[in-house]
Amino acid sequence: MIIPSVDLQNGHAVQLERGKDLKIDAGDPRPIATKFGRVGEIAVIDLDAAMGTGSNADTITDLLRLAPCRVGGGIRDVDTAIKWLDAGARKVILGTAATPAILRELPRDRIIAALDAEHGEVVTHGWKTKSGRSLEDAIKELAEYVGGFLITFVENEGTMTGLDTARAEQLRDLAGERVKLTVAGGVKDAEEIGKLDALGIDAQIGMALYSGRFGLADAVASCLTTDRDDGLWPTIACDEHGRAIGFAYSNLESLNAALEEGIGAYHSRRRGLWRKGATSGDTQELVSVRADCDRDALRFVVKQAGDGFCHLKSWSCFGEDDGLPRLARRLLDPATRAAPGSYTARLFSDDDLLDKKIAEEAQELIDFRDRDNLIHEAADLLYFTLVKLAKNGVALSEIERHLDRKALKVTRRKGDAKPNA
């Protein structure tokens, strides 16, 4: 689908034409990354590092916490690539350094080779140096080492004059089934993104989004299909743990409202545009929008507030939730966390007791007797841990995201136990 681009220069999100002329300075990239990240991975490119004039490393580190990012610009060795992968980059993009000697030292599925081509010839060093190598030869040389290619058609970059989809299809076939192709340079409208998506090719978009040529909703909608007479897209609303809490429909208007406002917005067949919670107070903050594999349904992940999604005042339209997410949510909410005089209320008021219980239950988990006892002790330890988190305003979903980021690390530590104090 669409890969929105956040190009960084002096800490700002910018857009250049043909890599040279500043056309747009969009300012702080953080809110931009948050918005763009609602539709999937974004491409964060450090132009200063690429040009050897500086670094936006601190800014990129912030963006990695806000959105799923593929990071590029100035990555010229194995250590730098691994640093960004360990920091949480979903993928890293290597340009001039995309050589077999370096690529073979990195995890293939998380590496994208950037090939910038002007009229079919690969150019390097900020598009200033002609390599004498054809785009086809470069793809053949590197395809076995990478999980993807980012191909930029330099002659069209930033011009919004259109992209040759037939040419892109040829390059996709050359790269092979295992390698995902992303193209950039000149996409003029959302319809082109849909055509590329139908070919299994992603489009990296910058200028068109920043200039307002089209919006995120237009780009996503161009890739969708439906067999419904009314043209609506079935939409599953899920909480941050991925649990379905409701079913609704979307159209272009509601999808645009959701993505632009960062809320749960849907199409009601009775009322039209429906901003969830506008009257009930049970609002939703939009985390992400994803299309299914057939591109005929959407999944919204939302931060649900209030009583829940359902008009019957239950957390979901399928009844109340359960398990750890329900317990964690109730503990985090002062209105539901503990009845006066309960043991849970005591734990919230007594830090020393809570800390001692966590240590006690951890030891009992270590010393478990049998399978049933293991389950019992693990449940106790999880309960006290969730109370500790709730007392400090930490949601279970934050822990899950932290674990997801840790799973992206390439560098593995021994993990030996610390010596006793």
C-alpha cells in the first residue's frame, strides 16, 4: 500500500524536489509521524546523514516510539544498521552501502536496498554520481541479500507527474517473489497507488501528501474493494490488545475523518458519519488502520474510553472482555480498581506491602510444586504486577509494545543473572 515518507533535515520534516530544492518545510516531524503511522510503516530518511552534513539521530529515536519505522539515510556500515534495528526500526534502508559484503552480515528480511536511478542508470552520493550500472543489473546482484528494494525514479522525484506502473511491474518480476518492491518518484494521484498495490508493489509517498494533492484516506481507499452494492467496507474495531470490540462500516468520508482526526469514526447506514463517543462520551483514539489480505475489509485498532464500544454499555458488542486485559483495564481506572476496604484498595495505599507481596509471589513461583500450583502462583504474581503498573499509570498495552520492540533487536545479550547484592 502506501509508505508515507518523513524526510529529516535540521530536525524538521521537509520535502525536496529532485533531492536538491527545498519545497516544503513541515516543521516538527513527531505529529506527522504519529498521523502517518496510523496506516502502517513509514519511511524515515535522515537527509543530513545521507549528505554528510549532520545527524537527526535523536529525532529518529523519538519517531521510533511513535510509529512503525523503516530508517534510512547515512547507513553505511553493519554496525550502524544493527544499531537502528536494535533501536526498534522495522527495517533499515541502505543506499551506497548496499553491497553483498555488508548485506550478508544483516538479517535479510529486515533490509531494504535503495536504488536511485535516473533514466535507468543507478546514481549515488545524493544522486550526483553516475555509477554506469543499470537498474536491472543492480537488482540481479542484490536480490538474494535483501527483503526489499526501494527504487526511486530520480527524474520524477518530487514532481508529481506520474509513475510508470508498467516499468515498476517489470522490476517487481525481476526482483522475485521473496523481495518486496517499493517505488518512489512522481506518483501523481491515489489511483496510481491502487494500481501499484494490485501489482503487489508499495508506493513511498512524500510530496503528494505534504502538498495536499491527496490524503492518507484517498491512498488507502484506492487499494480497497467491496462486493457490497452500497460500496461500504466492513470494519472490525479492536482494542489495543487486538480483541474485537465491535463491527461497523467505513466509507471514504469516515475513513478520512478517522485518519485526519485520529479518532474512531465510521459510517452509520442510518446516521451517516459517526464519530464514536461524540454523544455518549465513549470515545476512541485511533491507533492504526489496516486492510485485510483481500483488501475488502478494514481493522481499526483503537484506545477505547468510557464504558466501551457497545450501546448496551459493555466493553464490546460481543459481551464483556476477560483475562489480563480486563483486569489491567479495571485496575488502571480509579472508578473500578478497588472497592473501599478491599485487599486491592489496601495494596494501592501501601507501597511497602505491595513490594513485599511481589517479592513473595516471585519466590513462590520459583518454588512451585506442580502444574496447578504453577498456574496459581503465576496468576498471583501477575495480579500484583498489574497493581504495581496501575499505581504508576502504566497500561498493559505499553508493556506489550515494549516487548514487541525488544523482539526487533538483532544483538542478543547473554542475559546472565545479576549477582546478589
